Amino acid sequence: MLGEEQISLSSSAFVSDAIFFMKRNNIRRIVVRDGEKAYGVFTVDEALYHILEGTVDIRLVDARKKKPVVEEAFDMKRVVSRMIKENLDFVLLNKRIVTEKDVVKCFDWDVVEEVVSSISNEGIVIPPYTRLFMAIETMVKRGVRHLVIGERKPMGVLSARDVVFSYGEIGLNAEVSSFIQPSLVSVSGDTRVSEAVKLMLSRNVGAVVVNDEEVKLFTLRDLIKVISKYI
């Protein structure tokens, strides 16, 4: 069955509870509800904002949340259209939550002949000595979930998930170099999108660095936009 069971927290829970819950369950989204009423969806984006603002001690009912977009049944064209229109990476489907990754997994990528350079965007690059709070500030202000760590060449990718899951363990004054992984997930610009998707899913990442004339990234959101052209 497509998607995962919704994981919910009461609106009276604290933002810090939601962050801990995300880490413990390895999830990026929590439905905020009381009984059958869904107030919204609290994601890593909202968690970043409250970490930056130092407001993790407020209750979820008062916290930032995303609109709970609901669909009665899975129709790929409609789901993709709503994700793009509402600028969301999920829809709620009965008691399940369907994410961009779920849609990407079930799409037939063999029909796509484009190469990744045609769908990727310029990445935001930060040096490895950047303080974590400055990286979070950049993510929040620019509305992105991934930053490229590097100087002369890419060394790693910092994700919103990395930051949220490390909350309470790595201080906000730490350098982002502590998030660099041994193996950078990257492809050349002339790699077919279908091959790059396989790599992305096998490595379980939300963004892949594209080795082109400039530092680029392609993300799950870019793939959703590609899917919209084929359905």
C-alpha cells in the first residue's frame, strides 16, 4: 500500500516533543490532531524555524504548521498537481501519508530520457566552517532543505533532517563540517534522470549533487515537477 501510516501528536504537545518524536521514529512529518480534527502537519521545515527562533517550548497548537491537504483516493496526476500547487511534499490519504518519495518510487522512470543537468538547480554552497545556526538561518530564509558544504569542490550536503535529528546533541555553534559524510552522493550532468533516481532511492537521500560547470542539486521536488510533465 502506498505511503505510511500517519503518526500523530496532540496539539497540546510541545514542539520539543515533536522533534524528539521525529528522531525516534525516523520521520519528517507529524500530523497534529485532536481526535478526528487535524490542525495541520508539523514537518522538519517548521522544526528548523522553531529551533532557530528558540521557541521549541511552545505547544503545537501555537506552532507553525503546514496545511493538511487531504485526498480520498490515490490519483497520481491529482496528487502531483496538488503537491506543486500547494507547495507541499505530502498529501494525507485516509489514515496514510503519501510523500514525494512515495510518488517518485511508483513512477516509471524509464519513459524519461532527460539528463539531470536539465532538471537540476544551482546549489547554495556554504564553507565547512559555517556555524550551524547560520546554516539553519539560510535554510529558513531561502526556503530550502539542502545546502552544499564545500569550498573549491562539494564535500557534503547538509539536510534539514540532519539538523533536526541532531538537535540537543550538536550545539548551534558547531561547524557544519561535523555533518560531512564519507561518501558524497553525486552524478555527472549527463547522467540520465532514470539512473540518478535509482541512486537517490538506493542511498535514501533527498538531494543529489550534480557535477557540472557549477555546483547544482536535484531534489525530490525537482522529480515531482518532471513527473507532472509525463502524466
